[in-house]
Amino acid sequence: MNRLTLLAGLILVLVTGCNFGASTPQPTLEPVSTTPPTLTPIPTFTFTPTPVVISIQVTAELINCRSGPGTIFDAVTEIAQGRNLRATGRNDSTTWLYVNDPGNPGGFCWVSADVTQVNGEANLLPIIQPPIAMVTNVDLRVEPNRIDVNCSQFPQTVFFEALVTTNGPTLLTWKWEISNGAVSDVGTLIIESAGTQAINEYYQINSANDYWVKLNVLTPNEVIEQATFRVSCTP
């Protein structure tokens, strides 16, 4: 009886020993991907200022609307008394107003504030910088434009004259060029108001040929004007 009890005890110990240290497996936690919420951008609004426009009326009998703020600029349109205009700018002293040009749809010109009635606060208008005056026309002539002499009578002198028109005050620079390769120094002239100025030069011709002369206007804008002249001789 004692042996059976001992044997049963050994079997119990062996069975218990086989499960020693074993534990019930715990469930595996799967990582959960969490996507952060997308922030909806708040729309931004750009403030666009409303252009200032003031109505003005011509009070003088007949006025000139000019290419720039001053009588030194050329007149582009004549406007009669009583005409209503839209002013969209001014010069820094508010003595000239930048208005729609009634003679050129879509264009603008300048009128003196002294000959208009302003319906509003002109100093609220933005300041418009004066335009850069330009060369608008060049007429070039050679005197004489035909020379026929005895071949022993060289050199012969020819005179060049250019009538240069600008639409306002500017610094005019130029140089002359002749077909035989001669090039003059750069000439300079300060033009104080719109109008036409004469530029003169002369040159001595030493042989018979067909020549050309060019006036190259360098500033305020590039303009090239050319004229031809013939020189012939008989032995």
C-alpha cells in the first residue's frame, strides 16, 4: 500500500514538473496606424485698392492736353470748355492732372489744374511720374546734294543739317557717320521744351563717289536718319 502511494506521488511530481514555468500565451497587440487629420487651409484674400478717379470739368474756352505735366511738353489734344474728364493721377504738386485723352480713346494726357474745376479731393489721386521725352521726327538734308567739279578742285565741302523734333525736355546726344568710314564725336544738346532743333555739321570730300551720311540719335531714344549725295568730277 505504501509503494502505491509513493508511486502515485512520483507520477504527480513528474506531471507537475513538465508544466513548470509554462504560462498562458497573451494575445499579440497589432499596431494601429492613426492618420493625423488633414487641416483644411483657410483661404486668404488679397485686398485690391480701388483706383481713385475724380471728375473734372474744363473751365477755360479751349485748353491743351499735353504729353507731360507742363507747357514744356507738346500739346496732343485740344479740349473745349465744359468738357468733363476723368482724372486718375496728378504730379507731385497737384498743379497738373493726368486725365483720359478724349482725342485718343484709351490714351491719357495732362491738363493744368488752373483751367479745370475739380469735383473732389485732387490730392487723393496717385502721383504719376512725368514721361521721358522722345525724339519723334528727324529731317536730314545735304547741301549741296550734288557736286560736279574738275578733278583738280578737291577737297569740296558739304553741309549736313538735321531738324530734330522732341515732344518734351530731354538730353539729346548724337553722332554723324559717312559712308567713307568717317565718324564724328558724340554731340550733346540740352532741350528745354518740346519743339524742333537744328543740328549742323560739315565735311570735306576728297574724291568723286556716291556717298551717304547718317545721323545716329543716341538718346533719349535711338533714331537713324540717312541722306545720299553724289560727287563727280571731270579731268
